[in-house]
Amino acid sequence: MTDCIFCKIIAGEIPAQKMYEDDDLLAFRDVNPQAPVHFLVIPKTHIPTILEAEAGLLGKLLFKARELAVQEGCGERGGRFVINCREDGGQTVDHLHVHVLGGRSLGWPPG
């Protein structure tokens, strides 16, 4: 998808601070972090929302998010894993992605 910012990051057209990459996934640090640890994990295939994703990919996406969260120091105290979906869910980029936030106490509801 040519106008998708995440597809452009995957294609190397927009730089990103990559943390992990394989044939299916890419993880990179958020450009506007909301916590000391804030990164995204995305599928390399353009999938607009979680509602269109297959179980196998979702499993891989979440397991990689968990692995990287532990690697980033969130294993002991935890963190937040967020998948926004469409406009009412707060999704601003129409490409499935998991936000991982940690490194500080995160209140609820998010402010």
C-alpha cells in the first residue's frame, strides 16, 4: 500500500529505529514515545486492522511483542500491550500494529 507510513517503513523509504525484523514482522521504537519503553510490532503484510488478521499471524505478533518487552526490561514489572482498532478504537495508522509500553507505572484509563 503506497500511502501507508508503516508500509513505507517496511520498504525502507522512511527511516525507523529497528529493534527486530524477520520475513513476517518488524519492530521499531515509537517516534513519539509515551513511556520510557515504547515500541511497535507490525506485520510486513499490509493488514488494516486486527479484525482482518489471521490467528497464526496474531500469535506470532503477540509472542514477539512479549519477547521484546522482556528484552527491554518489562519482564518483572510488566507493561501495556495495545492494539487499537479503527476510528473509535483510536487507530491512527490503518496497518495492524501492537504498541508495547513500559518502564513506568501506567494508569487506567489511559490519559
